[in-house]
Amino acid sequence: MTISPFAAAVTVIFIAVSIVNSLIVPFTHAIGSGATLAVSYASGTVCGVIANQPTQSIVCYRRGQTISLDPNVSFSSIAGGRTVLCGLRSGGYSLLCWDNLLSENSNFVSKRVYFNNTVVLENLAVGDDQICATVVDTGALECWRGSDMFGLPSGSERFVSISSGSAFACGILKDSFRVRCWGNNSIANQIENGFGNMSMTSITAGGSHVCGLNITGYLVCQGNNYSGQLNAPLGSAMEYSGLSLGANHSCAIRQNGSAICWGGGGQFSANQTVSFELLVSGLNFTCGLTTSSFSVLCWGPGWSNGSDSDSRFDLSLPEILPGPCVQSSCGNCSIYPLSQSLCSGSGNICKRCGGPQISPSPPPSLPLPPSPPVSQPSSPSRPLRRGLLAFAIVGSVGVVAGICTIVYCLWTGVCFGNKKIHNSVQPQITRGSSNGGVTTSNNSPLSRSSTIRRQGSRIMRRQRSGTSSKHADRAEEFSFSELAVATNNFSLENKIGGGSFGVVYKGKLSDGREVAIKRGEIAHLTKKFQEKESAFDSELAFLSRLHHKHLVRLVGYCEEKEERLLVYEFMKNGALYDHLHDKNNVEKSSSVLNFWKMRIKIALDAARGIEYLHNYAVPPIIHRDIKSSNILIDTNWTAKVSDFGLSLMGPETERDYRPMKAAGTVGYIDPEYYGLNVLTAKSDVYGLGVVLLELLTGKRAIFKNGENGGTPISVVDFAVPAIMAGELVKVLDQRVGPPELNEAEAVELVAYTAMHCVNLEGKERPTMTDIVANLERALALCDDSHGSISSGTISIISE
């Protein structure tokens, strides 16, 4: 049997990714996440798994009474919901639950929910009513009770860990480490969209929010923030662990073992003198397992009645295990001290090692005006040093992925096509190679001081595989007659714009779907037909394997004789360019965009789409034509990147790629690419920088400066000198109005980000990950009444 080189490379990558997956040991303690301490929050029942006993049974505290549950049964983890407590038996083969704990007459009799000796479970998570767990090794999701109301994920999705909140649940996907949420559509979608493509090592759910640690060890929170539950205090990498979330407050364990809480109206301040092993929360209280005596202390309004938020109530329970007793090896995690005693000789407790902490560096931010000092990361801890092994393996994955890319190119030959496609929306530049070619203008953007520096990128690239076939299984094939009917025979009334290889029409399919149909220009000249064919193939090849909420979705295609058509989702609110610059459109329909928060949101949406192309597509993709007319807006005012007719597959972001000819649009094309014929992902960064300046100033990329016309000037030359001089207010779009106090810093941050994006030298521009991080901070600042945000904590309230 012969194995292709591409298949062999994919196999190697699969093995490497499996190794990385095996390093992640989830430890999440939430309203309904499995641990050795749990709360049934409506009943005020706090339970734990007993230590120092041959049988690790469950003991509970409820209304002053101590109650033993099934004293002859050992449990590895427990989790509580509204009025229910569930326990996963040691070995993971059986799941037992105790119902109706709110009732005074509860007899604490267990009910068996699951039993299977061959398919064992882990990651127990209980929400209000829903009970879920994952299958060991595969990560498949299993749910019981109330799951029919939750809209569970597809059966093909696999999870590293899961956590349940009130009426929703979230998990970390095994293949991409992205957050996936389900349940209450409103909050689940808000949280999932907030995390976007961020890679997470752990997450914890609360009443209507989720917090977790990203792959660099920084705390990230998403969801509702009506009580400040997302406003985590300043912290460095690996500062927090043992997260625990309630209805409107959040708590965590700091590196020194002390607990810290935020939100909840300031009623959860924590005594800094006590060290904790783990935390768990009810709706309005938090309980912690102490390091010194393995006793349980609780605090918050649910225990102090608001009289003293600093007071702690000792539940007088027996010693509770700080983690499950396991028979297997702890792998890369060390064994907890006193394990033999705590487990009474029947296994070991593995210390939390939290997953692959790839880098001890803090998230970067671009240079800003003078601001209060930010604390720097402390020295790497022992778990962090152990994370270096994960770093080596992830690095190996990157090397193998690079080899796979080369093999892919050789196998398919796609990397040898030298394509240059004209775009009909705005005038384009086409310049020959270094030997000569046609030029349009020698005017270059204003030279800027090279002394302004930005901090290094925090990017840790995680690539996700996708089909590279031309006709992906998600793209429908349409007949030409179907599309002609849908567009009223491509009438002028249905024409809504143009793209990289033709005219775009609005259409309505026979099943009622509204779509945008791009029809290639009919040309009999061989060269024109080849260019049209190349652009068609390019868009179809890219979009059929790219699926992201900030990339325009491909619905289908049509190939009949010389006809080439692509069918996209219809973007009701059109192009960003029209909202900013079309005289007939600006006043009557762009009031939604005349708010700084909305403009920053649009910028963030587009940046996330481009970041996906650069960092998650395999091979990476360089768009080559980022501009405001290629950023489209849907019904919900979500921005998406479109038009991949000029896009090229490229190598890693920081390496040069040299096509035969430069192509792009006047005003947006990277001067380094145009002048030196050197293309990198930083060329897209330049184009996005111009778009950011358009959003700030309301000016076109190239415009005539003056009331009655004048000399054409680029928005870069117009805005950057003012930004550098600290006179940003002079160039801001007057239609939006002066930024309010809590918006001023956000707008300034966007301006400084844009200024660095349009730096003449590509190496001095930020990466897309840098840009996304800064725009996330800017959006958060719009909702921050204090006008500042920790550079070590990212908290976004998604719209």
C-alpha cells in the first residue's frame, strides 16, 4: 500500500496535536463544574469528597447539619446545579445524582443516571438542570436531563473540558482550543463570539459569564458585566488559577494561594491571609478549601447576610480532598504532597499544571501615550517551566506544519501559479517585477519616525486543517438558469456592486434565500478568460475551506461553458466604504455607524477575520486587497471580509513571499510590496491600517483636500502627522462628534494602532494578533466608566 506524502504529513501533525492535547489537564470550578467540592446553590448545600478515608465518599453541609451521602461509594468528582448534586464514581463508569435538595424532606437517596463499564466519563458539569460530561480519550459530549432545551453541539465536536452556567454551558474544543457554547442562545452566542478564535487552556462558567486562562496564561472574561463580574483586577501571566464564578461575581486563586473576588457589588472582598486549594461558588457566595487544614470556608451575602463582607464561615466539615485520587500516572504534573495520606493509600492526587503555558510574556500592546505603569510578569513558576515541554512540542507541530505546507504545494502545484487579477470596484495598481513594469504614481506615504517602537508580538499560531479541494462539500452547485431567474436575468435593478472578477447582483433563490451573486465578465479574449478563471478558482478554493463569522460565507458556485458565478450570503447593510463615503448613503442610512463604539466594533470584526486568514488557515492566506469596500456588513451590523480574488497562499507570516507582479488598490496597497515587490502578511496589515484611518477621519483612502477640490492626498498623509503631534481631535470625523470621556482613550488607542499599521517598513508593523488585542481593549474602554483597562486582562462585552 502506498501512502501519499501529504497523507503522511497529515498523520504526523495529527500525532503531534494529540500529544499537545494530552498535556492539558483541566481544572475548572464553577457553579456547575466537576471538582472535589461543589454547591447546590438554590438549596445552599455545600458538599465535598472526604479525605484520609479508604472510601472517598461525599459529605455535605446544609442548614447547620452534616450529612453523609452513600458512605460506601468512592467518587472522583462532584458538581451541583440549582437543586441537584451529581457525583462521578471513581473510575468514571457510573454517574449518581441526588435530587430536590431544596426540600426539607429530601431523603438524600441517589439515582443512577449513567452506567457503562467500557465508556468512562470525566469533566462532569451540572448547570441549572442540565447534566453533562465528556467521554475519556475521545472528548465526546454526553448530556442528560434538560438537554433537549439546550440545543447541544453537533455529535462530531470533541471537548477538552466543559463548564455549565445558568441555562447555558461552554467547552473548549479539542481540535482548536476555541470556546464553544450552547444553551440560552442569547448569552451562549454572546460569550462564544466574545472569545472568537482565542485559544484557551481552561474556562469556568457563572450565572451569565465565563472566565478562563488563554494559552499565554492571561485571564480573559466574556459575557454580561452588569455587576462588574468581568472587571478582573490587574494581573500578570499565570497570576490566577482555580477560577470560581457566581451569578454576578467572580473569584480566583492568586499565585500566593490567596483568594481574590470582583463584581457582585463589592460584597465579596477576600481575606488575603488564607491560602486556598480550590474555590467553588453559589449564586451569591463562594466557598474555598484551605491549604492549611483542608477545611471549607464560605463568604459573601449568602453567608454573611451583608453584615460583614470580609467574614468567613467555617462549615466544620471533615477534611476534603484537594483533588481526585487517581490510579494512573500524573504525566507532566507533579504529585500533590501528602497524596498517600489524603488518598489513604488508594491512588495519588495530581497537582494542577493547567496546560501548555507557551510563553511567560505578557500580552503586547502597541505604544500609547504615557499611562500608569503596569506590573510585569513574575518569574516563571514550576508549572510554567513544565510548560516548556509543551512549548517544544507545539514548536515541533509548527515545523511539521511548515513541511506539510511545502509537501502540499508540491503535491497540488497551487503555489506555482502567478496570478494577478483586476478589481473593478476601485482603481488598482499593477506593477511589474523588479525588472520593470507599469507604475501609476511615485508618491509614497509620509515618512515617519523609526524611533516609535511597538512591543513584540504575543502570537502563538494554532493552525486548523481544512479542505483544499476546489469544490468543497459545503458549496452548492447551481445551474446558470437558476441564477438567472434569481437575479431577474441579471437586470440592472439587481446590480449591487463589483468584485475581483465581475459584477455582483442581488438574488433570491427558489427556496427564498437572499444571496449575492458574482458573475464573471464575459470575455472571448484568451487572456481575459484566463484571468477570470483564475479569480474564480481563487475565491472558490479559499472560501470553500474557510469558515469564520467574520468572513463572507460562500453558498455555492456555477460553471457552465464560459460562465463562472459565485454565490455568497447576502450582506444587507452593504460595504463599509458606502457608509463612510457614498453621499447618497451616508446621511440617510449610516446613523448606526455614527458612534465611536460601533466604528471600533466594525474594525474589530474585520481584524478578527484577517487574523483568521493569517494565523489559522492552513496554509496561511494573504488577502492582498484589504479595503473598506471589501468589508461588508450584515443585518446585525457584523462586519465580514470579502473578495478573495487576489488572495494568495503564503508561508509563515514573518517570511517574505515574492509573486511575479504586485496587485492591489490605490491608497491601500503596501508601499513596501509595491516598491520592492515583497509580499508578507504585513501587507494586509497596511491595508487595514488605512481602513482604521478611514473610520477615524471619515476620509477616503485618496481624497482631494479642500472645500472646492485641491491636490489629492492620502488619508495616511492627512492623519498620521496629526496623530504623532497629539492633535488627533483635529482630524476626527465630525459626523460622529467628539468622543465622550470613556471613549477618548479608546479612539486614541485605535489611532495609535492605525499609525503603526501604516509604517513604511513591514517589520515595524504589528501582527494581526497585536491589532485584535488593541481593538478588543479599545472596545472594552468604551464601556469602562473608569477609562482604563488592565493590559493583562481582556474583558469584552459583545454586542
